[in-house]
Amino acid sequence: MTQWTTKRRMNPITTDTLLEALRWRYATKQFDPTRKIPAELWKALESTLVLTPSSFGLQPWKFLIIKDAGLRERLVPHSWKQRQIADASHLVVMTVRKKIDTAYVDHLMAATAKARGIPVETIAGYRKLIVGDVVEGDRSKISTEWAIRQAYIALGNLMTSAALLGIDTCPMEGFEPAPYDEILGLAAQGFTTAVLCPVGYRADTDKYASLAKVRFPVSEMIEYR
């Protein structure tokens, strides 16, 4: 049994609670730099990142939590000068592996066998499937782009979870990946920056908080077949 295993039946939240949180959230343009996320809430949000599902369960990411104020200020000019980077309580830089190799697949196999209490040999077919697709197959030619798409699953998971806790977020593609990779020393680790997400509490002066949410109607966006 791992810390992520539970046999307890899930008690779902109400549909009203879910939809109210999603209607409340918005891409926060101004964070209150004086308000910090309490440690227990941040610990829960960290877990939502780790619990994010991924294709094959490969988890091709590493989430950098940038706390150093000086480092954040260095990143602002490479983030279209957007102050959310520096002013939010926490800055999550979602990075991904540029390449998946057999060693990493074996790392997943070992973790799977340990978590489920089974011999690693019993999942040899699973290993072969992953290697044939992500390491040696056509997907290996676009492994970085594939991993970035996986990171967006984590982004959505974090944003929804934060909204349910009354915490603001701002998904950000407005940054320059190359300077981020250089400043954060990612190249040597085989990672690259995928997407950003400042997390914290909206400032009272953020006019965007009171604007109507613009979404196309369900009839236009949802089609049953």
C-alpha cells in the first residue's frame, strides 16, 4: 500500500459546488503579493500535481516551485513582463522530459511492481508496449511535444483543484522557453519548460475578477452522436 492508495469510498462534492468553483475562477491578472497560501493547502495542491494522470502512467514531468523572489524577478522579463510571475504566492513551472528512454521506463516498471507488490517480470508486456511506442516508435520522434501535452493535463488538474479550495491561478504560455531553460538550468537535466502557473490570491484591484465569463453556449460546444 502506498500513500496514494485508498479503499475508502469517495464522497463526491455536489454539482453546485463544482460549477460554482469553475465559474468563480478566472485567469488572474493581478495577485496580492501580501497573501500567501497556507502550508496545509499548498501541500494538498502539490499532491494534485503528483496525482495527475498521464499516458502509460509515465509522468514525463517535473514541477518546479519557484519561491526565491530574486529568481522570480529574473524570470519576469522573459514572461512578457507579466507581474503574476513575481507577485503570486507560488510559481509553478511545469517542465517535461525532452526524451523518454528505456532507463526511465524501467524506473516506472520498478515503481509499479513495488507499489502493487508484484514481480517486475509480470509486467514485461506493459514495458514492451511502452518502449515500442514512446522510446522506439513514431511517438519518439515527437516526444517533447507529446510530453508537453501531458503537462497540460497537470495544469488543468491544478487549476480545478485550486478553484475548489478558493485559490486563484493563471495559466501562462506568455513566456520565452529558452531563457527559462537557461536560467533554471534545465538543459543539463534533459528537461524543458512547458507551461507556467502562478498560484495565489487575486488582488482587490484586479478588474478582470468582476468581468463576465465569456463562453460559447453548450449547444455550440457539445455535440451528441
